[in-house]
Amino acid sequence: MDGYNLQKSLRRSKLETNLDRIITDMEKMAEFTSTTEGVTRLSYSKEDKQAKEYLKKEMKKVNLKIWEDGFGNLFGRREGLNPDAPVVMIGSHYDTVFHGGPIDGVAGVVAALEVLRVLEDNNIENYYPIELIAMNAEEGYRFGISAGTGIANSRALVGKMTEEELDSAKDRDGISKREAMIDYGLVPDLNNVTRPKGSIKTFIELHNEQGRVLEETNTDIGIVDCFPGTGTYLLKFKGRLDNTAVPMDARKDPLLAASKFVIAVNKIAKKMDGKISGQVGRLNVDPNLAAYVSEEVNLNVQFRIFDEHTHNTIDLYEILEQEVKRIEKETDVEIELKSYEARRGYSNPTPPIQMSKENNKIIEEVCEELKYSYIKAPLGIFHDAVIIGEFFPATLIYVPCEGGITHHPDEWTDYKDIKKGVDVMLHLVKKASNK
């Protein structure tokens, strides 16, 4: 369907989501919290189960087929005219961080629920089955986000979750992810979770921006083109412990060497004319005392690559290695360089993940017809759509985020802004689920 015919279809259908229902869902979900400050709803908790029961109750009203898989993903299926066709999957996560906000993730789950309500209210048929997915372990905070346990549901969905993680990831009480799942009432079964190649036609997620671009430009909708490739490097600078009375030329100062490297990272990124960004994001000094020349410094540097050509034509590890050799020679400090992505099977940074160009084109046409302003929005934060987008066509729709505040009790998006995003998602799902 071309843009002109799509606009005619939109005018004829006059489909619109219901703001009151969206508000009711959002406010009800915020009640399922273990703290009074903000919203705290951790995976496999009592509050998780309460939220899931509410969603099940609402999904039953829309005549969906409801089930949970072996990781805790909640599904509601609206059958298609071709039950064997790949599914259009819509949704997001509903877990939160400690003392989080009421919008992150939940808006995407509520959006998917409201889309299915409108389709049901208007007796609209779909050729491809539509599946709502509500995920309960995206944030990873219960089991330690530093351990890389986030985006767990979608990783399990695409076969990237391991049995080892179920046992090694533990919460502050020493309870493993597997034990928590069993206590929750699940029978952990990763084979039951993974979706085979070709089984998902497209995945569509709505999320608050977690940034200020839409708000500052007074824009209704953000359309994400791609998630940049990521290259994370771990460096260890090994010097010699001395006191500050040691002459300058006699020192092996790892902090001096690390400082030179920080400047080098900035220069590398600036030379790439916006195709790469990068920074040193963590720096540990040992000992970190005014009276001593430190013995060792550890730091992490992360680069983001925004286009596939740049990803395929440069070798960041080699570039950093050259800087390391230069700094070693200048400072007499031994430097160890490792690539974090090497542990994930990548020799260089991960490639950029392209969101569905076909869906993004439809979003632009829908926004034009609905008179919603839109821009191509930057994406630097992991979402479920990013993980799923490595294996299946995926789409991420952004709505504004007040002040860019996220993962905090003050996190907020006006309900009317959420509704605009759900309106866009509705028409996209209607188009994507039919021939």
C-alpha cells in the first residue's frame, strides 16, 4: 500500500485509541510496587505477579489466548486468518529498577493492550497472528545489572540466554535466577522460550525516549533508524607505587598514562565526523591518595558506531593498540588492552542494528495523516527491540520523556503524549498484520 492509499485507509477507518483506558492501565500498574517512593517492581516478585494478573484480566476481555513461556514472558494471541503465518509481536517490559518511575516499559505494554482492544472493538481482521508480549526481566536490577543480566526476556526469546546465567546470577539474598523462577511458580525451560527463525514477522515496541530530544524540539514521535554498534574496551595501566617526593622523571605513573589515553579517545572520536562517538566512562585508581603515585589504574572506554560502512572499514582495536604503544613509550607504563565484545564472539564492535525501514516508512505516513510531528530520534540505550532486531525485523517508537528523567520517581510522560504514540502504533500494527 503506497502512502496515498494508506492515508485514504486511515481516513476511512477513523481508528483511535482510548485515552481513559490508557490512563487507567498506567495508573493501575503503578500500584504494584514494593516501595512508596517511585515504583519498584522487580522480576519474579509478588508485585510482578500482581501486575501480571492484572494484565491477564484485561487480556481476557479482548478474547486473547493467554499463556506464559518457560522464562516468564506473558503472551496474549489474537489469531490471524492464517494461523500458521509468522506473528506480529507487540509489547515491552513491565519490571522496574529500584525506586523507578511509572512510564518506562509499562507504556509499551499498555500500548500493545490498547491496540488489541481497538482492533477487537472494531471487529478488524488480521491475516497475520498478533501476539502481545509483556516481559518481566528487562531491567536486570534484581540480579545485578553489572553482571549483564538485563534484557533477559528478549535474550531468551532469541536464544541468547544460557543455563549458566540462570544459576550464576543471584540477588542480594543469594537467590539465583533459577530459584527465583521456581519460587515464582515457573518451570524454567529455555528451549520452550526461543522463537525459531522466520517465526516473527516483525516486533514493534513503544517506549519513552529516556532523553530530551523530543521534548526540546516539541516533537510528538521519535522514529529510531538503528541502534549503534558498540565497542567496549577494558584497559589496565600498571605503574609503580611511589610517594609524591619521587622526582617526576623517575616515576611510572599509571594515572598520567590513563589521562593521555582519555585525551586520545576524544581525538579518535572527533576525527570520525559524527560516524563514531566514544568516551571513557569508568576509571579506578589504586591507591587513590594524594600522597602517592598510584600503582594501577583501570578504565573502560566505549565507542558507538552509527553506520555499517564505518563498522566494516575500521578496526578500533588496532587504532587503540597504536595509541597504547605510543603511551607506553612516553610513560614507561605497561598497558593491557582487552575487548569486552570478544567475550561475546565479536572480533570488533558489534554491528549497528537496523530497525525496520518498511515499518518506519509507514510510521512517517501515519504521522503525516494524523498531523503528529516526528523526527529521526537517536538511540543509545538498549531496549528489547534492539535485541530482537538482531534476529527479526523490529521497530521502536519513541514518545517524549519530561526532562529526560528516567529510572527515577520523577520520570514522566504526559498521558496525551503516550496516546499519540499508541495511535501511531495502532495503524502500524493494522498495516503490518495484513497483506
